[in-house]
Amino acid sequence: MYNFASETKLKQEICQIGKLVFDKGFVAANDGNISCRLNKDELLVTPTGISKGFVKPQDIVKVNMQGEVIAGKLKPSSELKMHLKVYEERSDIQAVVHVHPPYATAHAIAGVPLDKATMPEAVVLLGTIPIAKYGTPSTPEIPDEVGKHVHNHRGVLLENHGALTWGEDLFSAYFLMESLEFCAK
């Protein structure tokens, strides 16, 4: 069920993906967050207050499944609860990516889910991407809404907030986000 890589490798991958989402314009300033399972009891997550394009391995925070910091000098993402909900619901999920890609975010703001069969690749890779109802950031509202969709989808648009994808490893979760944005465009 779990396929864990080394902590060093995972921190490097989180930083790589942080740079990718920054370079692609999926985040601005300190937006977005990325996490992955380190083992069945611990996660690695990006810190709050640092641009994903400039995050370094030493900035990554280690937390337990209750969101308590185990290691790291910085505070974990303020959206950690949303990530924890995905991991709680799906033991097969190893990574979660939350960003604000422009076209997907426009869909989320306009209330238009990505639920039409537009291209074969989108149907096979993404399936349908619903909209999770708006919740106040950093509250249980967003995780509760995400939890309604996590078993039947590979990602969600967050009403007025961006998008969230999850996968069997960091790059799978990231590539789902990239495909989601492509389909939204």
C-alpha cells in the first residue's frame, strides 16, 4: 500500500514541484502548498509564508497525521487540514498539491466544474473534476467539502480558491494539476 522514498529525496521533489508551479504561474507570492507522506504516520509539507518557487529542502516541515510539527523551524502550511483530510480518507494517496492555476481558478470562481468529456486524455487521466463548495481557508469547512469528493475523483476545484489534486506520488499529483489546468484552458 505505501511506497516510501527517502526524506531527502521527497524534500527535493517538493522543491522541484514548487519551482514548477511557480514558473508556470500556478501560484503567486506565497500561495499554494504541497505535501507528501513520509511514512504511514508522518507527512512532509511546505511551510507557510514562503514562495513555492524559492522553497528549499531545509524549509520543509515534518508533521504527524494530527498536523503537529515534528521537525522543522517554520510553520506548516495554513491549509494543512485540507491535505490531512485527503490522507485520512485515502490510504493509497501519497501526495497532495494545492495551487491557484489561472484557468482552473476561473472555472472555480465561475462555478463551472470540469465534468465534460472534452479530450480522451482528460477523460482517462482526470475523470471529472467537481467543485468543492467554498469554505473559509484554514477552517474545517474546506476539508469537509474536499472529503465529499476524494473517493470518486482525482482532484477538485475549490470554489473561489483554486484547485487540489492528489496522487500516488508527488509527480503524479503535480501532473494531474498540470492536466487539470490544460483542460480548463
